[in-house]
Amino acid sequence: MGSSSAGRAFIGSFTSAGGRGITAVAVDRDTGALTVLAATDAVPDPSFLTVGPASEAGLRLLYAVSETSDGAAAAWEIGDDGLRPVGPVRSVDGSSPTHLALAAGHLVTANYGSGSVSALPVRADGSLGPAASVLRHEGSGPDTGRQAGPHAHQVLADPSGNWVVSVDLGTDSVRVCALDPRTGSLRLHGETVLRPGTGPRHLAFHPSGGHAYVLNELEPTVTVCRWDAATGRLEPVGETPVLPHDAEGVTAGDGRTYPSEIVVSHDGRFLWTANRGHDSISVLTLDETAEKPVLAAAVGCGGQWPRDLTLDPTGQWLYVANEHSGNVSWFAVDAETGVPAHAGSIEAPAASCVVFA
């Protein structure tokens, strides 16, 4: 691989299921191919990762949750020869954190088990301070097996950087929060309630910043919402299936499909979803209104139980972390149709996410 075409990415995985922890991989930008460089299992179950901007010292940093019952987050410096821990591993004061994001000088985590969101200050050297605040969600949903209480599944900053948005599977809602950059205090600004029993899991914004798409886990649909960054208001305007009418689950024991991740193309023309059970990637097209996704195709995900779906920085390649088959597959995206074509895969036991540096 020529250095001119080399990039870097990281794969998160469940060490409790045989994963390597965090695996650093080289990326060939010309072919999409991944090559394993090194791995660390210093933190258990680093199921989701995010790459931060350079620190004041010019260092690139990687952050991970530790999806365990006592919940933690950790930081690493990205070096040419691997990852170096930066500062101590910090408790998030919540259980089973599944997702994390950087916002307003803090690392924010979505804690699935405790149904809460935590904010940890990011220090000048990139290390994490103790949790500054924890915002606890309240509520439940009609699916007594999955929605007996709140389950925060994702957290992210909106495109304006003024709001923190959290998606809660247990309460069928999306919360909009204000995060004080000085104190780390999280304040609930508003809550958008979605159709009961849909189980929202993850959300992605349209590149224009005016719409958001909520992927539902308990029903294989996408809820389209208008987003007003000026007022912090999220308004549902429609719902679209992500699977063909005749689709049947092939690996889920209950025969159902549980969508996991949603991605919007850089040009705003396509939506992709990863679908566990159906073990597929769905392609939905978007028109100029951005409000009417149309299911155009569904292709195999290159493995089993696709937990995460990631678009590379160029927009040419999609990567799928297939948790149960233990591999990461990559797909070339057709620029005209948005349909991904399988191009390769590498072994990655209990893979849970892929992020690019």
C-alpha cells in the first residue's frame, strides 16, 4: 500500500465475546481495503469509538466507551506505532454506555443500562475529567421486554454545535439538551415523542442541517423529522419502511429484524441502514425536499448481525461491522444509484463499530 493512499481507522469490539478491544487498521483509499496494524484490550468492551480534534499539543485523540455494568470512558493518543493511553479511565456514573460524542469541550455518553446521558470534561491534553453532570431520562414504552424504562442509545451534537441530541429506545423519544461548556451541566430543552413501540436507536442529520432521520430498532422504519437549530425543535413529519414487504429475518432467533445504524451520503441524496436479522444494507433515495425517503434496494451486509455502518471520509466506501460473523466488510458505493457493491472483508471478532481518523 502506497503511503499516498493510506489512511487510518479503528474497529471497536466486545472483549467479553472474544473481540480484540480496539483494533487499529490501515485503509487503502484506492481499494477500500483494511489491514490490521495493532490492537489493545486495555479497556473491556469498547463498543463505540469517536475520534477527536487535535489537542493543544497537536495530538490526535481517540475516545471509547466501556460498555460494562459500571460504565466507563477512556482516551488514547493516536500514534504512528499504535495507541497510548491519555489520563485515567473515567466512570460515566451510568451503566452500559453504548455511544459517545464530543460537544462543547466535553465527552458525552449515552448510557443504555441506566437510561442517562453523562458529560465528562475534556482537558487541554485530551484526557478526561470526572463526570461533570448526568441527565437521567424518564419514561417507558409498550414493549415490556425492551421498554420497561429509559434506554439512551445514542448521543450526538447537532450540526450547529448548539445542542446535544439523545435518542432513547426505551421511551420512544428524542431529547434535545443544552450543554454548558464551562460547567458541563446538561439541561433538558425539549423532548420529541415518536410513535409508541418503534424503539428509536440512532439518528443522522441531513448535510443541509434542516432534517434528521431517526432509525427505529423495534420496528424496521425511519422517522423523518424537520430540525430547527435556532429553536432546538425536532418535528416528525413521516415514517418510511427500510425493508421490502416480503423481507424475513434470517439469523434473529425470533425472526425479526432489528435495524442498528443509519448513514446519510455527503451529498444528501441517499440514506443507508444496517439491518440485523435481515443481515442487509438498505438503500433509500432522497429528493430535494429531503422528507420522502424511498426504499430503492437492499443488499447483503457481507456477514451476520451488522451492528454498525460507516461511510468513509471520501464518501466512496461503506464499512459494516458484522458482530456475530466477526468481520468488517467494505462496499464500493455507486455514485449514481447509491447501491453498495461488496469489495472485501477482514476478520474482526465481535466487531461493533468502525471510525476513521
